[in-house]
Amino acid sequence: MRLEPDTFAFTLLLGALAAVPYSGIDINLPALAATGATLGASASDVGLTMSAFMLSLATAPLIYGPVSDRIGRKPVLAFGLALFIAASVSCALATSLPLLLVCRFFQGVGAAATATTFAIIRDLFDGDAARGKIASVMVAVNVATVIAPTAGAALLAAAGWQSIYATQAAIGFMLLVVVMFRFTETAAEASSGRHVPSAVIDSYRRVLTHPVSFAYILVGAAGGATVFAYVTGASLFFVGAVGLNPAQYGLIFSACSASVMAGAFLDGQLGRRGISSSHMLTIGLTLSSAASVVLLAMTLAGWMPVGLVVALLMAVALGFGLSVPNVMSATMQHLPDIAGAVSAAAGSIQLIAGAVTSGLVAVRFDGHTALSMTAVMAATSLLALVLYLLVARPADRRLHARTIDAGAAIRSPTGS
């Protein structure tokens, strides 16, 4: 029996698929040192497995997206999950760090296929319905990011670091079974059926030259870069400068993840009550920007009470949760026939932007203050707000006005 798109079970499947890449990062964090001890490498060297995983996450969707537009979402998901399972088993059996790096790269290639989740939403839903579904998926993703580190630590203590990869393989297998037997194809078959490089290039040309979709991709990339700066900088500041222990920092990380969930959930609820996407996007981006600027001002003043810093970081996360479902929905709204390519481009550009800001925060960290984190967060959050107010929203309104004018011309006697 197929899963119906309007059911909770279908939303749960989408959330589980979208969470695969994120849980693939967080669940392994507690095991870096133990993995290094087994393989004769330092924890920092094992940290390169995260880089290999994220590199494939950033690049593989660029192939999956256009391919899924032409052959369908289901074959791409099935291939990616099968590769994820095989690579996860290989990671568990790895006997050297170079082999583990290769396996982690291919594990990321497999996990990247789940980036088509947002394209699936666009296939089935439009407008506020799509926004609400994306919000629900965001809640599921953040539940996974909260649970994953604790689950990884428990698995490490119970059965060693290999059990973490074995568990990922088992989760991938369960998802593959559901996709194969309960999921029905959602993408309309392309009329040309071309699977050649020129078709892929044409898809990305359309994405990168579309005045509305590309503008929202840039808004999303700037907003995502703010979160990546927090993820990198908060650990350096709270543990390295303030002196909190990892457990205390874990509570802060969980609180911020819960704030993202709360924002996404609140956006979904308000959308059902008729609050427009543009209003929620303005509120979310303004909240993140204001909180980030206050954090920067506090840093420059040398006044950083931990409780207030945490509260402001939670406000940034809440704003991100309010805005991201609306950004993703607006990004894919105008190019439904190549939703896979749009989703892939948006995800890859966001990951690249996040990698740049994460590296900048880490390199500029002075060991004593949060300046590198708060400066980058303030800059990127303000950039996201400015891009939306001055570029994306005006372009969206112009396109909407032209669409209305064209429809009126067709309906008028002279237009007919």
C-alpha cells in the first residue's frame, strides 16, 4: 500500500530522508577519538572524515537533482540509499584511516540523494501547503540533530565506533524498503527524456539566471552561513574560551536546535492561519539579524554573560526556523519542472557558503572572545535580510505582476 502524501506517515518518511545527511555528521562526533585509537590516527586526523562526508554532500546533489528531474525521484533515492548502506558497512569494516576516508566520501554521495526530498515536496504541494510540509520536515531534521550525538555516544559505549556505522546502515536499509515498496514516483516524466550533459547544464542555466529563484537561493545561503558560523564558533567560544565542559555545551546546542524546531513549527501553524510567507520571512530574517548584531555589540563591549549569549543564539535559531521553510518554498515555486535541479543548486550553494564561514570563524578565533563568530553572524544575517528586502522580494513582486498582466491580456477581447 502506497503512502498518501497528505498523511503523517508520508511526512515522517520525508523527514527521515532529509535527516540522513545531518545525522550522518552528528552521530559520529562522539567517536572521533575512539576511531583514531583503533586506526592509529589522531582525533583531528579522523575529523577529516567529516570533511570528506560534507564534500560529497555539497557536490553529489548537483548530479542527482537534474537526473531526478528526468528519470524520477524514486530511482535516485533507491540508488543513493543502496550506496549509503554499502558505504556504511564498509566504514564499519575499515582497517585504516585512508580507507575510512574513501568510504565516508561514498557514504556522503549516497546520503546526498536524499536532497531530492524538497523536490518531492514541490512535486506534490504548492504555496502554503509546500511551506507547511517543509516546516514539518525541518522539525524532523532538528529532532535528528538533537538525538544523534547522544545516540552516537550510547552506541560507542555499548559496542564501539563500528556500531555507529552499522546502525546507519540499518537505518538506510529500513528507508530503502519503504521507498521501494511504499513510495510512489512524484516527478512528472520529462518530455525530452534527455540524460546528457547539455540537459544538466541547461537546467542549471535556468536556475542561475532566474531572477526570483536565484535571489532566494542567495538569501538561503546567507541565512545558512549564519547558522554554520554559530555551529563552529559556539563550540570554540563556550568550551575553548568560557571553559564549559562538553556536556554543558551539548545542552546549549540542543536548546538552539529546539529553537529551530520551534520556529519551523510556529511557521507551519501560522501559515495554516493565513499569515503570509513574506511576513514570516521578514520576521524571521529580522529576528536573526537583530540578535546577531546585539551579540556583536556585546562582544565589542567585552560583556558576554553566558545566559544572555545563549538566549540570543536561541533567538537567531528561532529566526532561522521561521524563515527557512519560506525561503525553500519560494526558491522552488517558479521552476516546478526542474525542482530537483533547483533544490540541488540551493543546497550546494548553502553548503559552500557554510564551509567558507565556518573556516573563517575557525581561522580568526583568538582563543579568548567570540568576535570571529559574532562578526560573521552579524554580517551574513544582515546580508540575508538585505538580499531579501532589496533583491528577492522586489523580483518576486515584479514577476507576480507580469503574470497577472499576462493573464489579464489573455482574458481580454483584444488579447484573445
